[in-house]
Amino acid sequence: MLVLQIIESFGSGTLQVVSNLVHAAHARGWRTVVFHGLREETPENFPGLFPQGTQFIRLKTGRSINGIWDLSDAVRIAAYARKHKAALIHGHSSKGGALARAAGLASGKVALYTPHGFSFLTEKGPSRKKLTYWIEKGLGLLPSTIVCCSESEAMVARSFSRRVDVVPNFIDTHALAGLRQQGNEPGCDIVMAGRISEQKNAPLFMAAAARLPQYKFVWLGGPASALTEDTPANVEISGWVSRDTVLRRMSQAKIYLSTSRYEGMPIAMLEAQALGLPVVSTRVPGSTDVVIDRVNGRFADTADEMAETIEALLDDGDLRATYGRQAAEILDRKHNPHALTAQWMQIYETHARPS
């Protein structure tokens, strides 16, 4: 069976999710071709994240809407699916989902779409928000299934589509066991990981840091050019670094902070919990499926609330350790990679149309 994975946002957590799916398919003897974009956060060694034999085809389009290149890629994917008798097409994030569904319609193949967070939840201006919402609603009319990575994301999807399923994101917790906090490694106090973007709400991160100048805040990600003269002196922006470096530095922190405006189900937050970190997060879709207030972390929606919550946790090592321990325990129970991988493969088998 041949599966086509379509992902323009080829980096960070979405890349990790696709890698997990391709490994799971490979274990069942299925072939995968990945149509992908290239971004500055795309690791140079990305083929090494996938099983041997995975084929990669570069998309011509990019993050922004471009009618000519978007149509060209959709036609190219549809032609490839027909010629090579693909069983299904799986698109990721907004652009990959649009290409997958258009190609599925043109080729007669089944299309799945995983949003990894709906962009219309954060678009600036009511007109832009309405446009992206109606694009999603229109694409939702095509014969495809939206497979969300959290229940809160699925609630949004059900507002414009009746074909919605849910499989929570997962990570390999055993691979992170050796990095779990030991308490004796020097590091930062507060950490966040990901692209500095409208979605991640870097201004809120900076505002919280400015209220706590005695503590070190580190943003693991980029672009590094986001560091300006207005950035608080206690903030470090690492720029794009390897995943191993992200995990190592995350393991040395005391608190994971998320200032996002929306999420699907953030992989970096799951990794932080696997490393035993308590999470302080905005109360937004995706994050509300991961954080249980006063059990494995806290919710805070303003810079003042974040500063107050972070300071209280940094002053109480026992509470911080309790939240961190419970975070890891809940993660092991709710995000079991074997069970969730089997759930994904069952969805693939149910929807596939082998030629």
C-alpha cells in the first residue's frame, strides 16, 4: 500500500508527527512518499528522521497562498497518486491539507487532513479571520475526513465538517527517559520551543519575562533575527538548533511556558512533560487537552498572571516537582505511542482504497 504525506510546514512538531506516522506505516510494510516544503526550521538531515526507502518530493509552493504554484502542486500530487496507485493522501496543516484534498478530488483518492491547529483562530483582523474560516469550511465540503490531534481541535472542526475523527499526538517517552530532570544540571528557569510567529504569541512571552528580570527565559527556536534591542535582557532566543539540543536544554529548565494563541496538540509541550517539567500555558484549544490546572501545570492568560504563577512555582520546589511528576505520569497513560499508532493505522486501513 502506498501513502502520500503532504506537508508544506516541514519542521518542528508537525515534522515529528509525520515522521512517527511514516515509521508506523513502514513497520506494516507500507510505502510512503512525502511531498514537502522547505523552511528555515527544516533540519538539514531530515531524511534521517524517516525509514530507509522513504521518497521525498519537493513542493513548489510555500506558506502563503499562490494560485499558480498551489494548483501546480495539487495537479502534480493527483497525477502521482493515479500513476503510482496511492491508497490514500494525508495532508498536514492548512496548506498541506488544502493540497491533499484538492488532489484527492482530482485523482479519486481518499484524502485525510490533520490541521495541527486552525490558523483562523489567530488571524489578525476580522476580514482575514473570516476568509481563512470560509476557506476551511469550503474545503470541508470535499469528500475527505479531518483527523484532529486533540478533542478541542475536533470541536472546532465539527463546526464546519461532519467527517471528523480524533487521534491525540504522541511521542516516544522511552527515548526521553535518560534526559529526565536530575536537578543538578545548570540551565534556564523558563523555556518555550517553536517558531516565533503570530500563533505562538512571542510578545506575551517577552512581556512575562520583562516582569521577572531575575529569571532567565529561553525561546528554543527562531528566527534568531527576532532578537532586537527591545527584547528583555533576561531573554535568550536560540535560533534554529537540532532537536537533540532542544531536548537537552529543555531538560535543564524548571518550567515550560506556552503563550500560544491556539494549538493542535503541541509536541514540544508533550516533550516537556515527558521530561518532568510543569507547564504554564494560555487556556487555548490544544493546550487545554494537555494541561490539567493545578494537577500538572497552571493556566495563565495575561503577562501579569504568568509572572505571578511562574514566580510562585519557582518559589515552591515541592509543588513544581509534584506537577512535573504528575505531568509525566499522565502523559504515559494518555499518550501511549503503541495504542495511538495502532489507532492511526486503523484509520489508514479503513479509508484506504488500494488500486
